[in-house]
Amino acid sequence: MELSDSELAGVKSYREYLACDLLRYLQDTLPRRSMQIFSIKVTDLRYGLIWPLQIYGSVAFRNSIGHKANYLFRCTRDSFQTITQKDPFLRLTGPSQAIWLLGRVFIDVQLKVKCKKESEDEVLTYKFYEFRQDFRFGLLIPRPIPCKRCTLEFALAVLPSSVQATVGVRVVDGSWPDQCPGLVACSTDSVKGGKVVLLDFPDGKLPTKSDGVVELVRHVVSVDEPKGKLVVSMKASRDGFSAQCTVDFEMQASGRSTDVCDLIFCKMEVTVCWSTLLLQNILE
């Protein structure tokens, strides 16, 4: 028996209703455990690799529920990063959303070493690795991942229940001095010693848009709930002069928080947008 168009529409809408109802149920029952990545460094070069290295490629997290890559590091051959034995840290630009620990969690690494010709480029590491979730909560943990030609060392922490904080900064008064190196970072009170660098500009050039918005390289951090606190800090230094300021934000489940950081020569408005785990974003 064939169904009419109106009956087919009813079946479709009913299926959508069931899907939405299931989504709401799953949303309410999902754990909000997340992983915070503070840094990734390359160590223990092997098989003929020597410092410095010009590297490019990507480092991303994936999980078994959704297939979308959540990139921590991503650059092309033309925009390679030079790492040295003194400074072996990858210049992280992610994640684009909190690293929620749903199902099985994998790290997908595809890194190459740039040589004089593209045909001569070498593989630093191609690694698809499952992260075991057997970490103690709230501790800053070094997690080495052995690869064939090097070791990748992750500095991370796992939060048992958390919300996502997206940080934005804007110059609202004054201006940043020329040739004045600076640092914008944030931390949470639950992970002692852990600091997420949002922007580091040792060349003294604060990257801003015409409207004063600071172009941070990282925006997203996890904050523990229900009583977590996010601390955003800024520091400037030049020729023996230094200025620093911190602003604290109490964790929220949604909405936004705003405060102003006064660095004497300029005022920086810090805005934090709060959100919880959205299953729709994972399944997209």
C-alpha cells in the first residue's frame, strides 16, 4: 500500500520528532567531561632528523560519535612553523570547540618536514592514536606519544564536568605601544600550573583589526563546573618596564561575561561566551 503525500509528510515529521526527542534525552544524560590541551612539543628526534625543523601539517582530535576533526594545529607548507631544540612547541591555534570526551577519543597527527623541494619533504609522523581516558581529574599531566621519528609530548588535564568558554579581547581605550612584546593567557583554578596561551607576540606587534578586536590564536578553553573560575591574564614588557593585569570570571552555563583589563597605556575589554556540550555540534 502506498502512502499519500500528506501521509508521507506526517511520517517524516514524526521521525523528526522522535529524532529531536532522542536528541533532547541524550543531551540531558551526556557527561560533560572534557580534555584541556595546554601544549604539544616535539622531542627525541630520531632516524637522521636534526634541529631546527620546518614543519607543516595538522594535529586534530576525533571521537567515535562524530567524525568532525577538531584541529589543535594546522598549517600549510607555505605557512610552515620552525621549531628548535630550545623552542620545540607547536604553535597551537585550536581547538575550535571543547574536546568533549565522548565515546572513544583519537588523536590524528599528520606532520611533515619541509625541505628545499616539495618532492624531498620528509614525514615527521603520521599517527592515529587512541587516547585512553584513565587520567586523574584536575591534574596537569605530561602525556608522551612515541612516534617512529620523534616523540610528541602533550601537556593536558581532564575535567570531570565542564563548560566551554570562548574568549574574545578588544582594545577599548588607548593603544598598545610599539615594539612592546606581550602575552595573553588564561587558566582555571582547578588545574594548578596549567596555562593556555591565547596569544604570544614577542615581536611587539599586537595583531588587531580596525575595530580594536585582538586576533587571538586560541579562543576556546574548558572550565570546570559547577563552581569553576576562569582567569584571563595579560602582560606587557619592554626595556625593564612591565605591566600586567588579570580578570576573573565565575563559570556560567550560558550567556556572556565582560570585564576590562587596565594596562595603564590601554584598556582591554575581555568577553567570555559560555556554552555547554551540544550534541548537534558533535554530530554535524
